[in-house]
Amino acid sequence: MSEHDHDHPPITDGDEPAAAARVRALEELLVAKGTVRREDVRQMIDWLVSRSPADGARLVARAWIDPEFKERLLGDARAAALELGLDPGPSPVVMAVENTPAVHHMVVCTLCSCYPRALLGPPPDWYKSLSYRSRAVSDPRGVLSEFGVELNDNVELRVLDSTADIRYLVIPIRPAGTQEMNEEQLAALVTRDAMIGLAQPVATTPAPVH
Amino acid sequence: MLGYDRQMERAVHDRGGWPVDAAIDRSEHELADWELLTDALVGALNREGVMNVDELRRGIESMPPDEYERASYYERWLYSLETVLTEKGMLEPGELDRRLGG
Amino acid sequence: MRYRVGERVRVAARAHEGHHRTPGYLKGKTGTIERAHASFPNPETRAYGGDGLPEQPLYLVGFVQRDVWYGYQGRASDRIYADVFEHWLEEAQ
């Protein structure tokens, strides 16, 4: 058993790895055989590149200002996303979990890389890495520390391993000093990492305009 | 280092608690075109009912362990695509290599 | 659904040939039913071209980290959760 602390970059020959030419040839083959249609692949690419954490941030910001929406979000995040006109993605169940001063959640997929991509965009490389998949479950406080998150001793840390079809989204704690902010301003504070549980939003003051 | 249950045999993809010495590499990269294409191809095949996500995962898990650990994320997906599609008779063995002139 | 929220359950310490979604680090460990999800197609058969039917009940099961990891470096109240299928669970003794 070898120990690897990070995923390797693709084995390259020139600018692109061998896999690049290989998958292009595979697509051509499959299109030629009628197994898949090029338009469908293109549409899928368009969908993938359209995904970003902005949608997840909208859910969080709305939950911060509207307690009844938050309850609906906690009850059924898929339905709550649809309510805001967002695409919750193909997963049959999306669950939002709420961070509080007493409880902090963190999400991982130890077996592969399951992630609420429709609402957060593509997962970061580290989320898919062998080292995160290993340590997020066995040493979560160590991982949080590396990410600059220090939890108080009295905070219960809950790690969620996405082992099945359910996707998890973390509702981070609304930072102090944001009472005057509107929903759009609040959404801008919510980062991708915060919705995985690896960061805590902070109130940022806008740079002065000269 | 943290102990973990050595009595339970693990497949290479089953990483929870696997011994790791180094800090997590937090560098990120934009997905290359070929990586997006691989992702989209899997998605399109799934939508067509040709290959589902469980088959994708199973194909990835069938990689020889050293290859799994050496491969990049989407190289694993590509391996799975080739394996499962060949198994389903949608690809002839060696057909892709011949197309590439290999 | 066989188990209820709050019930103590043990994850089967079973070696399984082929695709399954029960992580090794939880096999043989005892936890508590946190949530009863709906039933879902069985990935163990879907992974080999089957339709995954009949659907299998799925649960969110919570474990105390110190019960899972020898030498766990964290708080006694830290927990870990995973979605586990009913056929991987047994009543805890």
C-alpha cells in the first residue's frame, strides 16, 4: 500500500496529457456510432461551466434574512432551491445543514468526490484529493486548522461523508456586523469553502472609493 | 499517526482514515477542455441511459491500485469509460487505440 | 423502514466483493440512526448494469468519532455521519 498525500497531475507529453487526445477520440467514436450525440455533450459542457457557488450563496443569504425560508431550506434544500429559481441538480435529495455556535459541519466524500455541483460549481482539487478524503474523517480538526478554521473546544464538530445519493450543503454562521446588509451583499460574503464547512464567512468592509 | 482498523480489507478507493503524512495541497486548477469533455461525456451517456454513475464509480474502483493512485481525477473517469463501454460492447477492445494510431 | 431515529445500530463488518458504498472505516462500528431517508436504487447492482430494484432504505447514521478512530485527536463530542443502506445495518447489542 503506497501513501500519497496528493493527486498527481496528469502524465503529460507536451502541453496535454495522453488522456486529452484519448477522450477526444473516444467522443468522436461514440458520436460516429450514434451512442451519444455531440449536441448533448456540448449541452452538458455548457451546463457544467454555468455552475458556480453563487447559487448556493443565494440560498444561504436568503436563509440568513428569512427564518421561515431557512426552515424550508433545512427541510428540503432541493425544493428551496427550486423556490428561488435555482437548479438543484440531478441528485434526488439535497440536504442543508446549519452551523451554529454549538455545532460545525464539514462535508467530504471519502469514496470518490460526491459534491453539490449544481449549487456550488465544480469541487476544488483538494476536495477530490486522496489526502482530504482520508483526513477529513479521521482528523477533521487538523484539516480545519490547515484551512485557518479554529473551533472552540465546546463546538461539536460533525463530519458528513456523502456515501450515497444525498448531497450536503453547509449553511455557515452569519457573521457579526452584517445587520445593515441586504441579501445581495450577504450572498457576496458566502464562499464556496464556507458551504463545504472549510471556512467561516466574515463581514468585509468595502474598499473606499477615491 | 492515527490508527485505523487494519482488520478490514480496503479497496484502493476507500480512503477514509488512510494514513497520510503531508498537509493537504490546496492549490487549484481550472478544468482543462479535455477534463470538461470527459465530465460532459459521462453526463451525456448517463442521460442517454447508456452508463450510470454507479457503473462509473465501479469502473474507477476496478483500476489496479497503483494506477488509481498515479492517475489524475479525470484520467480515472476515462479509464472507467473505456472499461465499462467495452464491457457493454459499445467499444471494441483496442478500437480506441487503433483510432489513435497506436 | 426497519430502524427508527435514535436507535443504536452496528454497521456490518462484512467484506464485500465489488462495488458498495459502505466505507471500511465504519464497518463493525456502532452508531445511532440520525435520520431515515427514503429508499433508493441499490448501487451494488446498478453498478453492474442492473436497475437497482428493489430500492433499499437508506439512513443517515451518526457515530462518536472516538468510537471510530483509535487515538482520535478531537473532542469527545465530535461526530461523523454517513448514509448507510439498511442491508448494511444490524441492531446493536
